[in-house]
Amino acid sequence: MRLVQICFISCNRFARFRQRHRNCELNYAEVNTMIRKLKSGEYRLYSRKKDPKTGKRKNLGTFKSREAAEKHEREVQYFKRH
């Protein structure tokens, strides 16, 4: 998993990661574990870090498509750094 994190950090963005690593043995789904598909068919975005008090991840929103969840995650990451 450490190799996945290093590879992901070096690429910075999800779209670039997919383009650069099409033939890579790393699976994109392994990197993006914070978006999970619900039984209803929607996708939920969770925070990367666990809350120390509860031991759970924060719910950052529920989206109808995976693309919408990925877009929101990019926005969250941008907002954290600007």
C-alpha cells in the first residue's frame, strides 16, 4: 500500500494518475478507497483520515455518479491547499 501512496502523491491528480498508469500493476480502485458505492447505487465520499474521537471517517457527501464524487474530492483537495 505504501507504493500506491507514493505513486499517487507523485501524480497529484486522479485523471493524470489514470493516464500515466494504464499499464501499471497498481489498480486505480486501490488508490481511491475513500469513495465507496452504496447499496442504493450512489457513491459516498469519506475523509482520508479517521476522526480520532470516533475512529470513523467523516462523510463528505453522497453523489449520484462516481465522476461527481471524484470531482468533489478534487475540489476538497484544492480547497485544503489554497
